[in-house]
Amino acid sequence: MTSPTTALEADAVHAFAVFAEHLSFTAAAAALHISQPSLHVKVRKLGSALGVELYQRHGRGLVLTEAGRQLAAYAHEAHRRADDLLARLHGTATSVAVAAGRGACRWVVADGLRALAASGRTLTVTTAGREAALAALAAGRVDIAVIAQDPPPPTLRSHRLAAYRQVHLVPADHPHAGRTTVTVADLAGAGLIVPPPGRPHRRALDRALADAAASWRVAAEVDGWDLQVHLATLGLGTTVVNGCVPAPPGWAAVAVTDLPPVTYWSAWRPVRATHLAEALALLHGEEVAGA
């Protein structure tokens, strides 16, 4: 009978990690270039050897159990540690995977990503919102998550990247264009281009407008600072975005004084801190020791 320790050393762990990414035996088997029945057997034997249930059916889909999530994170971590060892043996730079939102990639860490790409590392970037980025980090699928709003959980290490005031983007002929600041109450009557309901920025804006008793209407709902600005330039309405987003030609960015600034953080797992030290310095725009 296979012992739990021996099971964790088998290629079934890698197969399970791929399955955990897809949550589909068909897709995972195709990615692994093996048959679906063969993958079923690998995962079933692995769960039996470890004495735990690794996944469950939920409706028409599959979900990982807590044990499955922990095993997937272990598998990804083992893969990253193997990459680190090979890089040290061959004197090459370690690879690094980053998860960040579209706006963060364009306007918050663009220079850092450029520096990482120029450093000789294999760089992988995944666009993801806050919760998805933190989930990918916890599962070991990425090394660094760039998130907005609240600080990362205390189980992670983090670095405050920047904080930006929120601004009202308006065309040059708008009454606010000649002002340096406005308040939320000044947005009364506006047709605003906003993120979909449930997005953090939308929730905060809805709450602030309600507190100011400012009536307004939704001109458009779209996900992403760049698309909010694009729809504004098409004439659909005005929009409130982070101050890191540049105003398009012929438009003005007017600070909204009573909206809280939006803070961006980088986060990483403590176990990866030593291996990521140089990569984090590059992402943060700091000087790398010995460079």
C-alpha cells in the first residue's frame, strides 16, 4: 500500500495540480496528454493514499475540498521550489508570476513589470481582481499579487505601492473642468460611467453618493478603468477613476476631495520571501543589492 509520504512524491501530485486548475477531468487530461480514465485513477488513488477527499461534485461542476485546496497549494509550491533550485544550480534568474488588475498593470506597476522582463527572468502576468489574485497567491499559482483597497491578510507579507486620489474625468467644456477640486455632492445630476454592481469601486461610490444625497444616473456599466475612460470619450457620460489614470486629450481630472484615496499593495507568501527579494525590489522600483 502506498504511504501518504510516498504518494506526495509521485507524479499524481502534479496531475492533481493540473486538475485543480481546470476542475474538469476532460480539460486536465488534455493538458496532461493522458486519457481521462487514467487521470481519474491517479486522483482517486492519491486521495485514497492520503486518506482524504480531494474534490466534490457541486451541481453540474466540481469543487475542491479544503484538503484538495491545501494539496493544490503544496503542489504549486513544490513546483516553484524546484524551479528555484534549478535556477541556483545553473546560475540563472528565477521565474516570477504576478497577478494584478488591468488598471494596475497599465498605470501602477508598469515600470516594475518592464524591469522584471528586462532582468532575464521568465515573467508571467495574469490579470485578476483582488479576490482572484489573492486566491491565486494562496494556491501558489502566482508569486506576487498586486491588489487595491484594503491591506492584504496578515498571513501574507506586503508592501504599500502607492495611493491615488479619486478624480472626476470631465471634458474641457464641462462646468467642473476649470476647478481643481469637487465634492461628491457636486456630482448630483451626473450621468456616470461606473463599474458593475458589486465591484469595490462601485460599492464605495454608491455609498458616498447616497450619503451625500446626490441623485445621479448610470450612463454605462463597464469593468476596467480604461473602458470607463473610453466610453466617456465617446460621449456617454463622465466618470470617476483613480488618479493614476491619465486624462485623455481635451479632458480634465478634477480631484474629488471627500472620496478616500485608493491604495495599492503588493503581497507575497512569507515562504517565498528570500527567493523573491530581487524580483520584489525590481517591481517596487528599488535598487537591487549587488546590481
